[in-house]
Amino acid sequence: MQFYTNHHKKLDFQISANDLIITNATSINFLGLQLDNKLTWKAYSSELVIKLNKACYAIRAIKPLVSQKVLISIYYSYFHSVLV
């Protein structure tokens, strides 16, 4: 993966190993963080929004069925664990 900014443009080159060309990736998952080649938070925040939307839906769906104490427990086990 080649990192670059708007001020420093991307270089066009190919890397090969054992006669195989290694493709250049635009983003990777590294230790749970989604990194893109411009080192912005766009890919990570998009992934985080999807996970949090799922957590919100699950909490909203179960809200009429359980007590507030159980909802708080579900919040910390599902929603809060995604944020931390």
C-alpha cells in the first residue's frame, strides 16, 4: 500500500516478487482500523457507522421487551464495545 496526500501525488510503479506482480491496495484493515492510502478516517468511519446502526436497530427492537437494566447491559455489551 502506498500512502500519499493531496500535496504529494501517487507514484506509479510496480513491485514484483518471484515473478508475481503485487497489486497496490487502496485500503487495508490493520489491527481493527480501516486505513486508506490517504490516511483519512473515511473508510473507518463508514465501517463504524454501519456497525453502530446495527446496534441501534437491535436495541430499538428489543426495547419494548426488556427492562431498562437489561437495555443498559445490552448497550454496554453491543454498542459500547464497538466504540471502544
